[in-house]
Amino acid sequence: MHAELYTDGIDEVTIGGSIVRVDLVSLSPTERDASNAPRKVFRQRLIFSAESFANSVEVMQNALQGLVDAGVVQRPRPRTPAAAPQASARVEPASSVSDNPRSPNVSSNFR
């Protein structure tokens, strides 16, 4: 069996020479910040060579494009520099949290 790691996201990417360090964080179930949001807690660091990081970014971009193509994620359309400024519209997820049936494995931090 292989160990698996869950992360809520990336907090920081540090580049030093040809080494890239990516800090993974989780949201604390008990600690809160000043606005009462769950505090980010460092969990683990990924260390890449610059070349392997670049390859990993390419793999993640391909995965993201698959999510966009499947309608799971919506990306804002890039603005063309020649286009006249327009009121910006906020892109909403495919379904809102209130009408989305949630898995029992979803953290209470996201309710």
C-alpha cells in the first residue's frame, strides 16, 4: 500500500538556484485566524529540481484542462489588450455550495 497525502493547497513556492520547494498546507480544524477562518497549517514540503518542477507543472496544466473540459472547473476568459474595458463578471462554480449534495468526507471548514 502507498501512503497518500491530502492537502488543501499550496502556501508558498520558493526557488533557490535550481531547486524549487513547494509548501503544502491544510486548514486547521481547531485554529482560527483574526477573521475566524481556518488557519493554514504547514503539512509537508515537496522539493523538485527546476526541470522536474517544470514537467510537473505541465502535467498539472493538462489535468486542469481535463477538469475544465469536463465542466468541473470554470476558468475566466483572458481579456484581450485591444478590447474595451468592461465591467468584470465573477465566475461562479458550476453549482453553488447550498444546492450541492456533499460527500460525508468533506471537511466542515468548507460548509
